[in-house]
Amino acid sequence: MGLTLAEKILKNHCVDGEFVKGKEIGIRIDQTLTQDATGTMAYLEYEAMGVPRVRTEKSVAYIDHNTLQSGFENADDHRFIGSVTKKHGIYFSRPGNGICHQVHLERFGIPGKTLIGSDSHTPTGGGLGMIAIGAGGLDVAVAMGGGTYYITYPKIVKVELTGKLSPWVAAKDVILEVLRRMSVKGGVGKIIEYTGEGVKTLSVPERATITNMGAELGATTSIFPSDENTLAFLKAQCREDVWVPLAADKDAVYDEELVINLSELEPLVACPHSPDNVKTVKELEGMKIDQVCIGSCTNSSLLDMLKVAHILKGKTVHPDVSLSIAPGSKQVLNMIADCGALSDMIDAGARILESACGPCIGMGQAPNSAGVSLRTFNRNFEGRSGTKDGKIYLLSPETAAASAITGVLTDPRSLGDMPDFVLPEVFTINDNMVAAPIEAEKMNEVEVLRGPNIKPFPETSELDDKLCVPCSLKVGDNITTDHIMPAGSKILPLRSNIPEISKYCFTVCDDKFPERAKSMGASIIVGGENYGQGSSREHAALAPLYLGVKAVLVKSFARIHRANLVNAGILPLEFVNPADYDLISLNDELVIDGLRATVANGGEVKILNKTNGKEVVCRCELTERNKEIILSGGLLNYTKNSI
């Protein structure tokens, strides 16, 4: 029986565990990446482990999220990250060099390698044939220190692509179709592997768009083969020496299969407030719009920018529409400037933003109240844009640019013939904005610079044997990390200050939660299905930890957030009977006895609701390693003890 591509790479990197579906495996990590919204905490965690130099093949720190410097906090974080990376053997991509996933694809990604990053869209690297996984900052810190990264050996889903995309139909439409079919929780515990003749028709930037938004499926990662198109991309980046051909065996066996005929796809749009709320553009065509934002790690490649510039050339943005464009990297920005595409955008009235995440994470460009904003981004969760009642639609750059001109949602197929957009044989290469670390023998000469906003990792303690705590919050299904720990220009600068940022925890759902949880001292949160979907931000676990949350009891978890809860020492519990969700209310007193033995032995956890006398039975499915982490009070304690 042959192996899938994902299985080949995982097997080659497996250093611990049984190679059996559903079992925990530990894999060796070749590369890591961080970004500045999660990086400061990751490097504080790395320092706490006491490992002097990173032990990966390549670790890169990017500054791309908190680039709006309205106070000292972001600049201080950038200074801290720059100094700590210089000291510990990490490459530093300076502000202005671009979005982490776009730059990593261009300059550092290698087919067949493993990559974890403290950003949920790290699977972008799957477009190059990498096993690239989003993780919490603490997991990344451990990997940088040479530690093993653990995942549940996932199911592998084969997505067979046939045919070829029609003119003005884009890679974004492919992943929106996958989301339409599988939903935002359909990929949990799975790797999405793309195969078929249609793969050959897609360039690496197009593949990267598809793997990037695989994060919205809840998937562990997504991956494409490494083929002649991969080689052409790496040659253009003057990195052909790292290319290796990679593909699944012809007799590979998959757990699930999906077939998508690219020729049958049409322009699609994800409607508010979920990436899987997908309709055709035709269904909504003519809807008045207020704003268009083009960019993000999903759609800011040179190919995307050239298509947008072609559509805008010689035209003017509709007077009722604000259009902003953020090229994904300095390389992309330089190249569209050199070829005249940037002038076409400016002439049309586009507002050119820096090469950074920007409005995708609520860092500027919030739409007007109740405004309709078309975005080429990856998420449209309620309030994420910075405008609580904003209506955010996700779509391709082609549809976005066409709509910016007309002022209404417009099918780009109305543009007429589409030219053949061909990527250059050689890209403009200039890595002057990537600072190399100092030599190991000189590392003690480097002073790590800390600003007043940088606070230590929250203290944790071993798991209590008995909990007698109230329910501090009860929420519903599909709670995202944006609900738990909001992004945006006001809150993101506090990412290195857990005491301060905790004041905003869950305020999207209940503005009294931080004050209530802190006053309770210790508590439990109750939630519904797919709890914690979205970003990899470990702050969605660290802020509740700081506020005294000891356990989270839900119907089901999203993968990364569940791992982050374990890393923080917060007990992840799931209802055995989902209907028992109705047996607990806000402020109910909940009692769990004999907890340490139950966790250690893997039995069911019984919770007595003292308020109504009802008993709720929960499962706490933990691997042997995760049991030790929870009992130790979190991954940092466990790692220190192991070292």
C-alpha cells in the first residue's frame, strides 16, 4: 500500500509515537516562523527554557502585524524581537519586508521540510510541498529549542482537481468551494492533500492561496505536490537548489476523497460572518459596496497584484468606494513599481498600504458603520474588521478589483477576454531587510532590549486535585479566537502584556467577563461546538489563564486552541452527551473531585452542579504526554522539568 505525500513527509520526520491514525506522533521540525503579534510572547517563553541558541535548520521572526505605531508598545516589541533574535540565532525580517507567509514562501520555504509557525496561516507553505502547521507560540518556542512537535496523526483527505480554471475564475474560488462543501469544522483532525491533473494548471502563488485558507477548514494543514511548477517558482527566486520532486504514490490510500472540476467553478464569495457561508457572485451581483481591501497573506502575491493592476488600468475607483491595496512583500512592491503596475493602481485611486497584514487583523481600514466591505482576506468573523456591524465578504482579487470600479459586487467575467498572466522567469531578489543573527561566540555581547509593556509569561501551578468553582461564562457554537481575545489596533499592542490584554478577554461576548472572572478567582468556561476556531493566538488561552480559568467545557474544540489550552495548563473537557450543555448556567457552582487521578488514568470526568444538583459527565482525551503537561501546570513547566 502506497503513501500519500503528507504521510511520506511525516514518516520521514517522525521521532516519537506510533504511526497510526488517531495516535499522537512527535515530528522533527526543520523551520519555524513567528510574527510580532505572537512573537514577543514566544521569545519570552523561549528565554524561560534557557536554551542559548535555536536548534532548527532555520528560524525566522517577522514584523508584519503590529506595524501601526500609535504608541510606544509596538515599537518596543519590535526592538525586543530584533535583539532577542540576534542573540539566539534567529533571522529577523524587519518591518517593511512583508507578510510572514508571503516572504517565507518566496525566500525560505523548502519542499519536503516541516515548518511550524505561531500564526494559523502557516499552512501557506503547503503550496511549496511543505508540511507547514500553525501552532501556539509555546509550541514554536519548544521547537526552536530542539524539542519535538506533537500532533494527532491526522486523516488525509484527497482533493482531486480536474480541468482548468476558466478566465477570471481564481484560486480563491477553489478554496471557497472546498469550504462550501466541507465547512469551517470539516477539516479538524485532517490534512487536505491536492492531487490530479488540475494541479499542473496552478502556479505556486495560486496553490499557496488555497493552502493558506485551509486554516479556515480547521485542518492541520494542506499540501500540494512539488513538481515542475514548484521548480519554476524556486528558479525565479534563485533557489532552485532546494527543489526536490514530491508526490503521493499512485496506490496511496486516503481516508476521504473529494473531486473538484476546476472548469466548472465560477466566482464565489463568502458572506458574513463565516468563511464557509459561500454563495456565487451571480447570486449577489449588483449589491452596493462601500469598501474594497486587496491583500493579506492569502492574496497579495505578484500574480494577484498584476491581475488587479490590469483591471484598474485606465479606470477610476467608484466615487462611493474606498479601495486599499497592500502588496504582500517588499519584493512584490518593488516589482509592481518597476513594471508600472503600481502606477496603474495609484492612477485609478487606490490607497496603497505598506506590505503588512493591516486591515486583515483590524489594524486600520475599518469600514464605515454597517458598511459592506469586499476583502481578499481569509476571515470575516463579526467585528474582526474593527467595525462591529460591518458586513465583510471574502472573494478573489479579480472580483474585488472589478467591483471597486463599478461600486457594486461585480462578476469579473464581465471584463471580457483575460490576458495570459505569466510570472517572470527571475524575480527581483534583495534580502537586505532580513537581518542575520550574530555568531554564537558573540551572543553574550548582545543586550536584549525590553520595554515597559513587556511582561513575563503568566505563572502556572500544578493541577489541583479538587475544583469547586463557578461557571464564569457560557457561550454558543463556533466561538472564534477573535471572540476570546480580539485583534485590532487598540488591543494588539498589548500582546506582550497579559495582565493588560486580559481586560479585553471575551468582551465581544460579555463585557463584564474579565471583571467577573478575576473576582471569582478560579472558574470554568462552558461553550458549544468548534470552540476556539480561527487564529493560533495563544493569548486566547493565556488571558483566561491569567483570569483564573481552570477548565473549559465544550461540545467540541478547534485543534490549535485545544492544544494552546493544554500548553497553558487549562483542562480541556468535552461533554459526553452534548445535551448536558443545557444543565449548566452562568454562575452555577461546579465541583470536580479526584481530578489528578482521573486525568492520570484517563477516566471520565464527573462534574457535580451544586446549584441544581445535576451531574455532567465529560471526557478529557489526553495523550500520555498531554496528561503530564496538564498535571505539571502547562508546557513551560513540563519542558523545564524535562530539560
